[in-house]
Amino acid sequence: MQEVKDAIVAYLTGLKKSKVYFNDIEKAVKQKFPDMKPREIKKVCTELIADETLIYFSTGSSTMYGLKGKGITSDTPDLED
């Protein structure tokens, strides 16, 4: 399970974008772990959110994932104004 977490974090760290859809994470994980099911990947993402490694970003119509502290997010102090 830790290998999958590391793969997700490595994937998100290497991107220029700060937020991605679950489908993008799923494709990246399946390249390294082709037998993983989407539900298993979703559970790992949920654990990373609970660990505060990842955060949700909602656009209202869809939910995206991002690394905490990367890019502009709702928890960025400058957005509290």
C-alpha cells in the first residue's frame, strides 16, 4: 500500500499542474500497478487525504486532487481576504 501512496505522490510532484482529476491519478497508478482496481486506488487517495498529504479541490461540478501546499488552494492564507 505504501508503494501506491509513493507512486501517487511522485506522480503529483512531477506535474506542472497543481490539481488533477481522479482519472489522471488512476492512469498513473495503473502504469505501475496494472492489477489495481479503481476502488482500491480511491481508498489510497482517501488515506492520503486523511494524512493531509493530498487535498480535495472542488470546482462545484467536479472534484480534483492536489498535493497540499502546491499551487493555489482554498487553504492558502492569501485567499482568506
